[in-house]
Amino acid sequence: MKNYTKAQIIDALVAEWIYLCHDDPDPDDQTPEEYREDLIEMTIDELIEETSTGEGYTLDEWMENWGQ
């Protein structure tokens, strides 16, 4: 597994959030900015958990899809 910075994971999570909300918007969804503010408060381990990655879909694969 490559090493990713907290900022890289946050950027990728926000990119995924924008995509998911665009396809299935909900009036109660946070804005990307609100979501980013919540993510900033998380630890790197919590951020990785937020990606829902593991053995079947690795963090590296997820970052290839959502990272910049």
C-alpha cells in the first residue's frame, strides 16, 4: 500500500461525495464543504475507514478511482 496524506484522502472522499450526491441527491445531504469540514476533524485511520476499503477493494484501488 502506498502512503497517502490526510489531505489526499480527504480530497478523494470529497470527490466521491460529489459524484454520489450528483447521481442520487437528497435534500438532507451535506454540501461538499460541510463534508470536508467533518473529514478534517477525523484521524487518518478514521478517514481510511470512511473509504470502505479492505481486501476486496483496496485503498490503492480506491485512490486510483477518486484521488487526483
